[in-house]
Amino acid sequence: MKFIVTAGGQGKKLWPYSRSAFPKQFQPLIDGKSLLQINIEVLLKSYSTKDIFISTKRKYADIVYEQCPQLDKSNFIIEPDIAKNRGPAEGLAFLHLDMKYPDEPFMIVQADDLRIPDTEFINTIKIMENIVKKDKKYITGGIKTENPVMGNDLIEIGDRVEGISGNGDIEVYKITSFLGRSSDYYKTKEILLSKRAVLHCNHGCWYTGLMLDAYKKYRPDWYESLMKIKKYLEKGNSDREIEEIYSSMEKGPTEEVTKNILYDSHVVILPFRWVDIGTWTSYYEYFSKDGEVYSDGKLISINSKNCLIKVSDRNKLVVIQGLEDLMVIDSGDSLLIMLKKDSGKVNDIVDEIESKGLAQYT
């Protein structure tokens, strides 16, 4: 099994800590370690350094080198510094891996997620690998829930898959359809209650050659560009030409390909806690109990509840009085104050800051 650890995104929703020059996956958010470092350490408990590839932008390469000295630089897949979303970026990673290990399955591991406990995550990887080797079908991760998680796609499941070696109590199902997502909370909840729907958690596992075949069928424009890039890689890599081809690729998520193959795929119901540190609300939920005020600095809280207070200066005393459902995030040069329930809108705030000509703060 080979792993593609994706670490090239900007992570706008964790602004003002996550910045274009130093995004969230590299920030020391948990016990002084970055999410990237935590994920690499987990994988290295059971796999070799030769099995782990990191996909990231050129501008982040030095950060990755510094944070992951265990890994050889030849296992770093460097993409151009052009925002193209996951479709082109992961396509480039599939291409690199296919040129080196065409006969081994891969798994996508997003660097900004946590999986707890990690022992269950490793066990799930082995089960997914067995399934892929057995029937060559794409397999992904899912979570059963009746509570909507906005921003996540939904997939509809069918019959349970039995007779998988090492399956144990882990549930594996056939996928019947890709349901996508809705921005309406109540509509999403209705789908979760009325259909056999699960949250799609993007733990994709397959073979790179089969994935590239799917690109060829469902996004032939992406595939054509990737094949042009391949010719330059075979000649010994020409950064200028590769960047020119990559810049011409249309933006889009990998789901533009994978949603078309899910009807003939499997989903494993994740037997571990999956924490997508994608917003400050998810950060709060990871560290706190319902209703409490969480801070990793010096705080005096008076008659306040359900708040997140985070400041970069650990010597700064913060005192709050009578606050509820609020976030106060101080990064030093920027201060964010907003309702915690609106944390998903931070992305729009960053766009607004950039539109005001203040890109130095993003």
C-alpha cells in the first residue's frame, strides 16, 4: 500500500491562523505539532517511509522538508503554485505514483484530518487494502449519522458486503448512488433520515492506473493534460512546461471523477472518530465539552459558555464576561470575532479581505 498525503490546500476557514504562506496543515495546532506531522507519525507506526508520499505546492516544499525529515525528498510530489482544487492536484499525484508503483494500491490521506484512535485507522487501512486487491473496486470511507455535517457529500448505501478477510465487526457496503450535498441543513437531515445515506469521508483507496482510466472517461480534458505532463516527467522533469500545462487545467474537485464510479464501489463505515479540522467549530469540538469555554492560553471566564478563545501570545490574559456562542481568534496581526455557529463563513471573510486589497493579511 502507498499513501498520498495531501497537504497543498490553503485552509481559509481556519483564518487568521491559517495563511496562504503557512496554512492550517502546518500550524502547530495540537500539542505543539502540526496536523501533517501527526498523520505522518501515525502512518509510520505500521508502514515504511518509502510507502508515504506527500502532495503539496512548491511554495510549501521547504515547510514539508522541515516538518517531515523522516521522509526522503524523492517522495514529495510537488505541484505548481496554482490553485486548481483537488481534481488536477490529486490527478498529478496519481500520475507520479503510477509511474513508480503501478501495481500497488494507494490510499488518499488528507493531512488536515485526525483519526482517533489511530490503531483503528491502521486496521481499517489493512481491510480496505484487502478489498481493493480482491475485487479491484474503488473503496472510500463513510460515517453513519442522523446529524448533518454541512459541506460534506452524502452517498446512498445498498447491501452489506460479507466474506471479507479481516472484516471483523467493520461494516462494508455496496454504494448505490452519489447524492452530493445541499446547503440546506433541514433538507440534508431529511435525506439522512429517509434514505440509507452516509457521510462521504474521502478515504479513497484504489489503483492509480484505474483512477487515471476514470479520469480519461469522465474528465478527458484533465487526463489529456496529465498525459502531456507525463511526457515531460519521463524526459527528466521540466518545471516550466509542466507548470504551463497545469495552469491550463480547469479547476474542480476529484468528485467530478469519483462520483461517476461510486455506483460500482464500496464504502467502509469508519470505526474510528474522524475529525475534519476544517473550521474553528470543529477545532472547538475536538478540544472541548459541550457548553464550556475553551482556550489554550490564560483566560478568566465569567458567566460565559460555549465559546472558543485562542490567542497566539500565551502571555496575554483574556477576560470574558457574559459571552455565549462566540469565537475570539487572535493571531497577532489579525483578530476575528464572530458567532461560533457561523465559522463556516470564514472562507467568505478571507475573500472579502482580499477584495479590499489586504492580501498581506491572508
